[in-house]
Amino acid sequence: MANQPLKIMLIDDENIVGKRLKPALEKTGDIVETFEEGKKALARFDETPFDIVVTDIRMENIDGIEILEQVLAKSGRTKVIIITGYATVEIAREALSKGAFDFIAKPFKPADLRGIIQRASKELRSGFLHTT
Amino acid sequence: MPIIIISADVREIEESIAQKVADEMGYNLMNRRILADIAAKHQIDPGRLNEIMGTTPSLFKKMSARQWRRNLACVEAEVLDHLLAGNIVCQGLAAHLYVTGISHVMNVRILSGNSRCIKDIVEKKGLSLQKAEKCRAAELQHRKKWSLAAYVCDETDLSRYDLVINLDQIDPVEAVKTITGAAEYRKFQVMTYSMKCLADLALAAKVNAKLLDSMPSIKVQARDGSVVVITKALNRQKRKKIATIKELASTVDGVSYVEVHVKNNILAS
């Protein structure tokens, strides 16, 4: 179980974010799926749970905080990481209160996100990863 | 773990609550004792540094506005640098006025209660009730004036704080429990974003203190090692000023890039 790859879901309505981050996150051998629409991402989550969800906040139809709440309602052990270009103290505190694992402001280096995922992974490895 | 900044309208109450919160949480307490180290590091008279925390510049005290501002900037820079370590209760260093916009910093205001304070003044100073009331009002006015002069914000504006406790209603033991309980809330825990904001604030304060050594009237912002300095100068002095700022700011640890925006100093011309 300890060496099983992580299943990571990446949600951002800006296509470039997924394109840039996917290869960077896959370097460690983890499985990454990218989504530009929150609703499609949640539908996919219903089919198969993910270990880590990385989501933007400001998106059309459904925002990142709502995704956070819905993901945690479906799977309490999933680590949700919020990324946003509109970070404020209020939003950051709201995200953490609602159970986000971490919160990072854009722009950031892929290595910064990898660092957070590594920490999330450590916590997850103490339990079991989602099986495919 | 969060940082707790405690301020109150009465200094003794502030010290006592901060010490108890630090003891309860096993955190380090940062207070005015740190001023001696700051004074030594920045070659400032320790007595003078202590004095600036409560007084505004004055010709009678032989303290110019520039000196006063520079000394405050040194305190701010060192306090922010220490806060990066986390697990700290901070009191007596005006941090509630300049450590803003950091989600893992819990800003607590203790209201000592008017009746209790006036009673204390009557007992300690032997004044009549009327005179004690005037004395209390003057002290509050003085603190408000200082906070506005030093950081352009009113410390009596309670909307600035995350938690306000009125000791007329909540006793000090309950106050300590309330603060330590609130510090456990997830919203006050450290996250990548808040640590970055604090690091940026600390770097900007360091550059500000460095530049105020040799020039007045600057504004500094920092992000990921890039620093933006906004200042004023006469048109003919712009080039020289930009070069000086870039040279000085680059010597500060953590600065990777310096950008200077110079506005025309119409008044000087």
C-alpha cells in the first residue's frame, strides 16, 4: 500500500493550469486527472474517489469552496488543496474551517504544490490510499 | 501553530493575560524585553526605543519624526522576523497594528472595562471619580493618537480584531480559556498562503528599516523576494535615488529583485 501511486484530481477552469501542473505532478508517478468544470469533476469523483483534490476557487457554476464541501462529504479522508489567484485572509480562513488541507495563492511554482502534496501524502500513507 | 497578538487598553492587564495564555499554550512570550536586543542590533539607545512605543515625535524630547519612524521600523522588522518561528504570544510591541492580513495570526483585544479602570485610578492615584474619568479618557485618547501617528490605524476600532473580550463581563481566567480555545480553531492554523504572506511582510519590513536609515518617506512591498519601493524625489534626483535604493535594498537577505517607483516630489520643487 505504501508505494501505491496517489490519485490526484486537478480542477481549474483555466486550461493552462492543468496543462502545466499535470506533467509536474506526474513526475512522482502519481495518477493525475484534470478538469475544467467542477460539475464534471464531481461526477467523476462519484465514479471513483481520489486521494487528493486540487481545486481553484473562482469558477463558473460551482466554486472551489463548494467542491471542497462536496468532496469531503463524499470522502472524509480526501485531502483538498485550494489554489487561487484571489487569495484573501477571509477566503483562506473559510477554506481551512471547512476542512481544506492547505491553501496556496497563485502564481506558485509546481514544486510548491508538490511540497504540499507530499505532506498530504504522508498523512494519507498512514492510512490507506483509494484503490483503483 | 498560530500566533496570538494580545493588546489591551490597560498595559498591566495586557501583560498578565498574555503571560497566562503563553503559559497555558506552551508558547514563547514576546514582549518589550526584546527591545534591548533590537536596540543593540540597530545601535539605538534602549531607553529611547522603549520610549517610542508610547510617545510621538517631539522637539522637547529631541526625537525627530524621521528618527521615530526609523526606530519603529526597526522594531517592526525584528518582531516580524521573530514571528516567522511561530508558536508565539506577542504583547506590548504594537504588532496588532502592523501584523495584518495573516490568517494564522489571531489578533485579540482585551477591554479592561471602564468602571474597573476608573476604580483602579482612584485607588492608585488618589484622585476623585471625576478626575479619574478624565485621566482614563486622556489615556485612551493618547493611545489612539499614537496608533494613528505610527501606523495610520485606530487601535480602538474593534472591527480590526479577531476576538474582543470585555473584562467587565468575562473574568481574566475565562478570558485566557476563551483565547486558548479560539486559537485551536482550524481557521487560525498555519497554511502555505499565510506563511508566505508573513514572510513577504517580514521582508518588506526589513527593507523598509534598511532604507529609512538614509531616506524618509518610502513605502515597501515584497513578494517572493521581489521588492517594490515607492518613494518621492525631485525629477533631477530620480536616477540617483533609484540607484541608492536598489543598492541598499539588495543588501537585505532574501531580496532577489528590486523595483523602484519614484513619484515627482512637487512640494520639494
